[in-house]
Amino acid sequence: MSTTPLTKLPPRRVRALSEAARSTDLPAPRFGPRLEPDGTRFRLWAPKADRVTLELVRDARRLPMTPAEDGWHERVVADAGPGTLYRFVLPDGLAVPDPASRFQPDDVHGPSEVIDPAAYRWTATGWRGRPWDEAVVYELHVGAFTPEGTFRAAIDKLDHLVALGVTAIELMPVADFPGRRNWGYDGVLPFAPDASYGRPEDLKALIDAAHARGVMMLLDVVYNHFGPDGNYLAAYAPIFTEHHHTPWGAAVNFDAAGAAMVRALVIENAVTWIDEFRFDGLRLDAVHAILDDSDDHILHEIARTVRAVTPDRPVHLTLENEANAATLLTRGAGGAATLYTAQWNDDVHHVLHCAASRESAGYYVDYAGDTEKLGRALAEGFAFQGEMMPYRAAPRGEPATDLPSTAFVAFIQNHDQVGNRAFGDRLTAFAPEEAVRAIAATYLLLPQVPMLFMGEEWRAEQPFAFFCDFETPLADAVREGRRAEFARFPEFRDPKQRENIPDPTAPETFLSAKLDWTALGREPHATWLAFYRDILAVRHREIVPRLRGGTRAGRYEVIGPGAVRVAWRLGGATLRLLANLSADPLDGVEAPAGRQIWCEGAVQMVGFAPWTVVWTLDDGSA
């Protein structure tokens, strides 16, 4: 597969949305229904169809649409205001929803509903965002976060998150997916919040309530593929290209014939979440699978456009990227991100996970027992910065030492790292408690931006296995495919053992992932929650104010198996970490200089007990 290297793409001037969506001298396209003085304008980009009919469900009217330039079809209807249900009928009789539908009350195969984007009355009108260095991110799945599993129900838990020390909530994808439950990465209608969580105004109410409490809202979006059920785009538009292939099949078309409108669709989607819904940022899923040979990579265009249309508040764009392309995270004048703000740092997760769990299978083989990788990931961000990664049999990463520490999002659990385990078991289910506390005390005070996975703060016992709601035969294929994924692991080579892996299509698998909020007042959960609250209070008091001046990579030293010393310059202070992330004592080592701000474990007369982490600050005030 051939793709244009992201490091060699030429710069291009920043443009507003109408310019970013334009590849010719034609007016920029506008996806989805538009409310106008003389009625609602319905539009569909369907270059494969010579005619399209608009169907209004209420009275079963079918109205021919007028073909326009560049494959567009449109029709203005005077009496089709907000609440109107509609769909498009193709020449072969196939009725399809609007690909830019703002709401699907009857799921992905049903009609779309006209929504007035200006109808919601915002209350947190003074919100202007927060700087990224203040971020403590909390990743959650709307359906599993509360018993009700809705946007409105999540509002009731915001005060808990504020008291915890969370300043940013990241929602797993909410774009409309087939069925009643899904992780969100099978979405097919990217503009429509899934109806199982509530209506668009309910999502806006959640965002509004978070902003009123000083909490940023981030959204996970998926631009590398569409789900396998309910994506009708390919029937009438060149949404895919065989020029590139991804793990999901033919790639989304960002560089072949017809790509201009596909790019416009994705860019307008990103802008809609930021502008109309007032999200404070986006997390782009698996951008290594967004393949584009054009002179201006779609990732660059998305970032520039979103930043151009939000000049009055900071917007934070983060990435999941197996390629560890540091060039996407470069800073400009004053240290501001020019493209993407930060990347999920799998390397930090892997070194800390291996330390606590002693696991070494799969990609962990390149991290387990490698204290050099541990020190480098904590100090510099990426453990691999262009070196050969044996597990992948390929080089990985780019030099990252010129990036600020806040260009990396650190975590010890997330939806992938928990949910992609066979049983979706959380780290605290199989690693020693003292080990998990030690790695938590490490990542929560790093100059990198910490991200918690929902329930982590009180040691939730609920697993988070993969779940979905497909119909047969797709459900059978997903179930068997999930179990086949684990056939190469020794413990699952016996087919009978693989039958014990939770069925992702079973309602029970989803229900088992719902957090038990009654556990907060019981032990050991109450003690665990106090630990997280206390350490995050230290972060906000001691670390965050010193990040505002910017920070570069730290210096690290390996001082024993699983033990490192790291130091960072934060403004006029020196932040020091000494971590013994092993089950053995560390002898002959003195505590780091400076004022101690956190100690997890035990400092002995000359040395450190197993699983001991000490943080100090030297700012000349002692």
C-alpha cells in the first residue's frame, strides 16, 4: 500500500469551511437539510444516480428532486419543517436515510428527521474553553456509564467527576450505529447522535451542563471506515476506493475520483461537532488507517479547518496513531499546536501495564522487562522513535524530544486496552493492588496529560468486553470472528475454551459493562476513590500551574530492573520522579532532591520498597 508520508506534505493556507470544502470554483456543498425562509432544502450527493426522489414519511409524498451540478440532487419543500421524517428513494426503489442526517428516531435503516440546529437554548454562554495543560481526561461510554445509558443521565454524574478532579470528558463515538448497543466504532451516520442515548438536544444539554461546571467535552470520531450495517453511501456515491485497503476493507475515498465531496463530508462533520454542538475537541480514531495520496492529506485539512472556524476558544484535537508520527504534533509560535494537540500514548500504557501485570504476550513482548523503554516513554513520550519494533517487524515512530510533554495522553486503561482482552477484564482484576497503585501514582502526575477510563477511579469491578447488536448472519460472523482472534493465544487454542469468551452480540455482555455506582461507598472502592481524588488534587496544585510555560522531554536514568529516575524542567522548577516499579526492593538509592509532593509505597533507610513511587519538586522554595 502506498501513502503520501505525513512528514512531506506541503503547507497550505488556512481556509474557512466554505473554502475547505471546495475543490473547484463551484459554491461549497452543504450536507443535510437546510432550513430556509421559503421551506426546507433537502440535498443528496448521489453521482451514481440519474434521479432521486424525496419521500416525506408523514403523508407518503414522493417528490422528484432536481439534479444539480457535481452529482447533487435537491428539492425545497415549503411545509417540511423541524420534526419532518424523510428519506431518499433511488432509481431501483431502495429507500435510504440522509447520510448527513441529524437524527434517526428509528435507527439507521429508518427515515431521517429534520432538526433545527439553532433550536437549543444554551445556558453556559460565557464558556470559552480551557487550555490543554489543565486537562485531566475521563473516557466514558454513554450507554455503560449509567444504568439509564443516556446523555441526560450522564449529567447527574458530572458533580462526581468535578470532585474527582476531571476537567475534560471524552465520549466514545456517538454517531448513529445499528441496533441498541455498540462501542460506537460501527457508526454509519456520522452527524446523528444515536437515538439509544437520546436526541441531539439531549447531547447539547450534557455539553452545556459540563461547561457550566468548567469541564471540557471531547468526542471520539471515526473517519477511517464505516460500520458494516446501514451504510448506504456506496449505493449512490464513491465513498470507498480500492486504491487503498484497511483492516475493514476498501478505504474511505480521500484521494480518488469523487474524493472532493467525501473530504467535504468529513470536514463538515468535524466542524459540526465543534461549532453546532460546542464540543471542545475531537479524538480521531486510528488515523494510521486514514490513507490519502493527495498533496494535502485529509488530516491536515481537517485540523486547519476546525481551528480556522473557532478563533474565539481553544479546540483540542487528539489522535490515535500506531505510526507515532510526531510531525502531526508539531508546535508553532508560542508553543501552540499547528495541527494536532496530542496523541494517545500507547507506549506509556504498554510499559506501565507490563510492569504491573508481568504480561509479555503479543505486542507487550517489545516492552516487557525493558526498563530502558520504561524510562524513555515516561521522559520523552514515545518508547520507539524510529527504531525497529520486532513485533511489527518494522520501524515505529519518529523523534519526539522536541515536543512538549502535553503532546502525549497517558493512561493505564482505556476502552481498547480493557475491551480488547478476551473477557474485558480491568487491570485491577489480575494485577496486584500495590502494583496498580504504583503505576497510577506514576501516570497521574506525569507532565503528560492523564486520561482515566470510566470507573477506574473507584476500582470498578465491571468488565468492559466488546459488545454490539447486529442481526444474523452478521451477528454470527462477529461472534465467531471475535473468538477466532484469540485462537493464537495458548490459553484459547482449544475451541472449547474459546466458547467461554463473552458473546459480543448478547445483551448480557453489554449489561455486564454498566458501572455499579452503589460501590462507591463500599470498601475497597471508597479508599481507592480517595486515593485518586487526593493525587489529582496534587496534580492540579503542583503540576498544572507549572505546565503553562511549556516543557520539553525529561532526562531519565535506569537505576535497576523496573526502576528509573526521571527529571523535567517545568518553568523555573525541576520535577523529579523515582519509581521502583518492580516486586523487588531497590537498595543503595537515595530519595530524589526537592520537596516531596507524593510518595506511594515506602522509602527505606537506604533504598526503596517494591512498588514505591516518589515525586518531588525543586523550585527553590524549600
